[in-house]
Amino acid sequence: MRLKGDVAVVTGAAQGLGLRMAEQLAAEGADVVLADVQEVGAKLDAWPRELRERAWAIRTDVREAGQVRALMERVESERGGLDILVNNASLFTSLARKPFFELEPEDWERSLSVNVLGTFLCTKEAYPLLKRRGGGRIVNVASDAVFKGLPMLLDYVAAKGAIVAMTRALARELGADEIRVNAIAPGLTRHEASGDWDEARDAIVVERRCLRRTQIPEDVCGALVFLASADSGFVTGQTLVVDGGEVVR
């Protein structure tokens, strides 16, 4: 229960990694808001009762400044403030893999609007709440694709690279307010929102890892709790790659 008494917001929490991370924060004692453009509420029915009592869902499109502002206003009015923001909302499985010269401006707009603009808007609106609490923790979700130079997804890789850069710059800006900003860069992760899982591609990735198995959401949750808790109290501006050693830096 390392997060008992904390209030957390997890974006992109309707499914996949975001849903599992929200559940882990609740298991550690936090009150958790699951924010997503999709319906979330029904997903909570599968959680243990004691975790459901610490979670609630607010439908939010992180690309819309007004909706993000309304989200944070509700968090403050209904839960008294905010301690942890997890910027997880992202696009990946719906993106088409294609060479960079086939990308169109609308491809870039789609990737950047969720991954980059959404992270910016949520951080901007969360900042006053975190500051009023005397500090807090922001955890951004990047990708190990940034460090691998993954081809055929240039818009996605660039967007996640921006997350790494934003994490470093925000850590500098927010440190004086005792707000720590870090990022997690997961590898290819199998979960219920992965779509048609490509076993052949996964086998190639597994072969490149030091730990040779498929990555699952639980592999990322421990890193999240570390960065969201006092265990990382003097860590900020860092990106923690969690991919079983496919990327070794």
C-alpha cells in the first residue's frame, strides 16, 4: 500500500496497459481516475470489490483542452486534489505500418494529437493541482521504439521521442515545485487490446531480448509504482526502458 491516500489519474485507461496500470495503482492504495475517450465503467466490474471502491471513470478526450480541464476540475472537487498523473493515452495498434514517404500530414496530426498534445494538455491542467498538494509525480509512457529507431512507424516513433524530450524539460521546469517527472518506455507488450497478435514478429522481438519471453502488462506495473511512489523520491527527468533487455543503454 505504498500509495495509500494518493489520488491518481491514468489516461488511456479503458483497456490494455492503461487499464492494468490503473488497477495496480489502486492495489497500492491510491484512489484512481480512469480517463479515456472510450467507455471505461464496465471494465471495472472485473476488479476486486476493494479496488472498485477506489476507482471511478471519467470519459475524456485528451486532445480537447476543455475536456481535460473539466477532468481535472472534477478530480479536485470530488477527491480533493491530485498526487499522480500517468500520461498513457496513445495510438499504436490502429496505426498502419508504412514507409515514411507514404505518410501524409493527417497521419502526423493523428499521432501527435494524442501522444504529444494530449500529454501536454493533461500535464498543463494537472500542474496547479499537483502544486497545491506541495508536489507530485508525473509518469509519461514513451516506448522503447525511440531507442531502437523502429522503422515503418516514423510518426509514432517521433511522437514517443517527443515524450522523452518533454519528460526531461518538464523535470527541469517543475522540480522547484517538488513535482517529479519521469517516463517509462515499454517494449512490445501483449494485452487484450493488442489486436491480432503477430506471433512471428513477437518471436523476433523475444529473440533480441536478454529475458527471452513475451512482455505482458505486469512487467510494466512495477516500474510504474516505483516512479509513482516515494521509492523514487530523488529520481526525476529519467526514462526507464522496460522491455526485457531488448534495448541496453
